Amino acid sequence: MSIDVAWIASKFPALTGLRPLARGGQKLVFSAAHASDGDVVLKLLLRESSGDRLEREVLAGQLVECDRVPRILETGVLPTPIGECIWVREERIAGSTLRPVLSNGPMALASVMRLARQLLETLAIAEEKRIVHRDIKPENVMVDEQGDYWLLDFGLARLLDMDSLTATHLPFGVGTLGYSAPEQFRNQKRLIDARADLFSLGVLLYECVVGFNPFRQGARDELEILSRVETMRLPRINHPDDMHGKFGDFVAALTQKHRTQRPRSVADALAWLYEIEASNRRS
């Protein structure tokens, strides 16, 4: 998908400094400045390809009203030379995604604990609205200049009270290999709930502590990644700053293969993490 930047700028006169940020499939993302809203992100997606998904992304982002999800400021529809596009203007967060951060090696455990708490607090709000993010990974988590963590991109979100957009007959569901829970990539729709996000979060936390994702590291191909997710138990985290191994227990529970062996809900997982933090403060 390609549209002339000058042409796009002419359709959004309230924006200045329009600059491409990302391009993927039928989606374009730009950074810009708005006179009253400050730094913003403009997303355009060709409606005929996956308009329903973008509409779900917008709805999910609006429903998850949280300090750690960028605010959606305005949406609309734009006829373009290549077809009708849905556009979204949202708050832009100054910072970096976790992917370049992890390229420098493992994160400090205190930072990982902060990441866990802030993402769980965000996911607890999503759970209350019956929304499953379904794509938690380093590229979709941003750390801002204050060291706070933001959850990005609800483009694959599942709204449990709405019909699924993924065809039931497909052997694999949407998500990212090596982060998606077994029931998610196996497209077992009736089994997908917030516990799928807990699995992905657990993998992310593990990667932040050790510096790599064992499901993906050194895998020959996608099939090997899938096999590892279904059969390989992640080695236990043993970190010198993890008092009594409580955070290691927590991550091990999140990454269980069977959802019934994970915490029953995001709320339960968050309460458990609060207990670990309180215990660490007392020690």
C-alpha cells in the first residue's frame, strides 16, 4: 500500500510535519503534530482488505480507557486513489518499543516488575470490557521517557461479545509465533479468553529477564517455533534479585501450556503480583 505523503498531508490540513513511521500490508502509519493535541499518530488502512479489523481496533482502543493505552482522538473515512481507507488519529507516545531495548540485553528485574504491573493493570481493564489483545510482544509495548510502559496496537483484539473475524475452519489463528498461547495459534476460539494474554505476557516477561525468547531463539522455521510452544517448558527463571523465587513462580504460572493451569483471570494475576511486590518491600 502506497499513497503520496504530500497528497495525504493535503487531506489533513490540521496536521503538520507528516512523516512515515511504519508500513505493513495494507496499513500506513505516520507521525505528525496537531495544533491542539500535540504529537499524534495517523493510521490509514485500506478498507476493502481489513476494514473490519481496524474498526475493531478503534472500538477496542476506545473501550480500554486507560493511562497506558494511547488515546484515540479522531477517526474517519478517506477516499484515496487506491480505494477507501479508514483513518485514525491517536496520541503519540515519546519513547521506544521494547524490541530495541532488548537488543541491549536483559532488563533489570525492577524494570521488568514495573512492566508486569503496568501491563497487567491495563489488561485488567481490557478484561472487564471482555477484550483480549492477542498480540502482546516487544514491538507492541512502548517505554516512555518516564520509564512507564504502554500497550499498543489493538489491531488483532478479540471482542468476546462480538462475532470472531477469524474463519473457524482455518488451522491457525491470528497472533505472533512464539508469543501466542497454544489455544490461540491453534484457532480454538471457544478457549480464547484473557488467559491467552497472560501467556503472551509471561513470554514477554521471560524474554525481558533473560534477554531472548527461547521459543524463537535458534528455531529453524515456524513449525519448530510452534512445536516448542506446545511441548517445551520454559527453563525456570533464576535471578539473583528475585527474592525467594516468587517472580520466577509467577512467570512459570503465566506460561503454562494449558490455560486452566494459568491464573484464572488477569485480576487474579495482578493480585498475585501485588503480593509479590509487597513481600519484596517487607524483605
